[in-house]
Amino acid sequence: MKIRAAILASGWLFLSLLSMSARAGLETGMAREVMIPRVFRLDGVIEAVNKSTISAQTNGQVEAIYYDVDDVVKQGALLVKLKDTEQQAALRREEADLRAARAVLDDARKNYRRIKDLHTKKLVAKSDLDNAQVSLNTAKAKLDVAKAALEQAREQLAYTRITAPYTGIVTERHVQVGEVAHPGTPLMSGISLEELRVAVDVPQSLIVAIREKGRARVELPGGNWIDVSDLTIFPFADPSSNTFKVRLKLPRNIGHLFPGMLVKSAFETGVAPALIVPESAVVYRSEVTGLYVRDEDEQIRFRYVRLGDALGEETITVLSGLQEGDEVFLDPIAAGAELKKQRVENGENQEHE
């Protein structure tokens, strides 16, 4: 994020006042307070952007089913085939009706031209010409009706072959071979893993700041975080929980994520002060976390601390156990060795924290 990048690019303010220990020439750095993004972490649920149930759009007996639950299906693949005897017969009937309508139209045109020629020669009355015109218009209309009926018959035949609308995974099969399907009968359900999003319920106290910032992060399996800038914020709150639903659209084709999984999301809502020290100065010993610091008497002390988030690869925030201006030793191994010498000189107990 921009604020964090500015901190990292600032030349490490807390290292700007390096000093040397009067005892052993050990390099130290000053714990500094800086402003970092204020982040709220909330649980979210992975959702599939494309999730649907395919239903029958025509009547027919289920003749074949080509995929089952957990099968990967490519877009356009044939999923289910219905028996199409009725649709094939309807198509042939409409094709015949279309040929008949064209024949009637051809005859009406010939008759109109003949009556018009006779009328020009004043051999027939004007009413005969008008009747011929009506017959021609009626034949044209019947041809249009026949074409529409043929198109509908072709569509009904196409409905007997149900294909996948997108690449995805079958999650449920609703019919068996031999069952009779009617328009609206569910056939198969599926989801696509290519496009996923995270649904998060956000407290109403944070929604204004989230709208203004428009940035969030999502933790992937393995601990890596990715930035998300495509946020959809619902314009109303859930009255039972006073939360707003926010959707975070993830980049395409992220592996190891599946709908229904819980993930951590982080929303930037402003800035807040934080105490930072070099990551290299932190000592991790079993369940103990601490730092070697120099006290007011120029003595080395081991200080227990509670750490926060890391800022980049070289700095980390300290939540408790340290104050701004405290000097921390940048080489904890050398500081630990020097602490042992100091205790020998002072006659202190050699047991280390």
C-alpha cells in the first residue's frame, strides 16, 4: 500500500540515529513511532461468480447424461441429451408449412400481376385488384408466420441438447436417465473456479472509510496476501446484524481456493501510530519473543515484547514491551554474548531469560 511503501522508502527513520555501545562497540537502532495504515481484519467466505442450475426448456425423456458430480466441464460441452422425436417431427412439419406458404405466396404474386395487367387494360373492376392485393398481403403474412414457427421448432430441437454455459465443475445432478423432463425441470448444477470473490460482512462503523479508500487485501492459503481494488459495496445494511455486505473480486484462476472456504480479509480505513524496530533485532526463543535493549545505566537488558505485523522484509511493529526512543541492539547474537560478560562482571545469576 502507498503509506507502507512510503515508510519503507524513507531510509529507515529508526536507523538514522545509529550509535555504538560504550561497552563493546555494538550497533544499535532507535525504536521509532511512525504512521502506518489502520487495518481491520474480518472473516470472509469464498463465492463463485458463476454459479447456476441448468433447467430443461422443452419436453423430453432424458436419453443420456455425460457428466456427473465433481467432473470438470469445458464451456459448450454437451451435458444432457433429451429424446428429440417430438421436436424432430415438429421441425419437419414446420418445414413443410414453410414450403406451402412460399407456394401460396408465389401463386398470389402471379395472380396479382395478372389482375393488375387486366385492370390496366380496364378489363376487370378495381375491386378485383383490391382483392388480389389483399390475397398477396395475406400470403406474405402467412409466410412470415411459417418462418417464425420454423425458427421456434429449430430452437425447441436445440433445447434437447443441453450444453455448459461456462467452464466449471459439476456440483449436483438432478435427474436420471429415463426420467421425463419438462420446461423448468432442474437438470444439473455447477460452478466456475475461474472467477471467485470474497463476501464479507462489514460493521457499519467501517463502511464509510472503506468506501473512501476502496482498497482491501485477502489472505491466500499459505499466508500470502494479495491486493484487491475491485470492491462491490451493497447500498443497504442487514437490519439483524447492522452490517454491510462487501464483495471483493479476486484475480482470475487463483489456485487452492474453493467456494465456501473461510479466508481473512483486511480493509484499510485510515492511518494510526505504530512503534517499529528492525526485524533483525528480534529474538525468537521457543515461545519467548524479545529484544536486547540498552537501559539508562548503559547496561544491556533482555526485554520481552509482543509483536504486530511486519512492514516489508526488514521492519516489524511492536505492540507492547518497548517505548519510543529505546535503543535496540541490531545484532542479537553479539548482544547476548555481551550480556553474559556483563553478568559475570556484575556477579549476576548466569541463567538467561
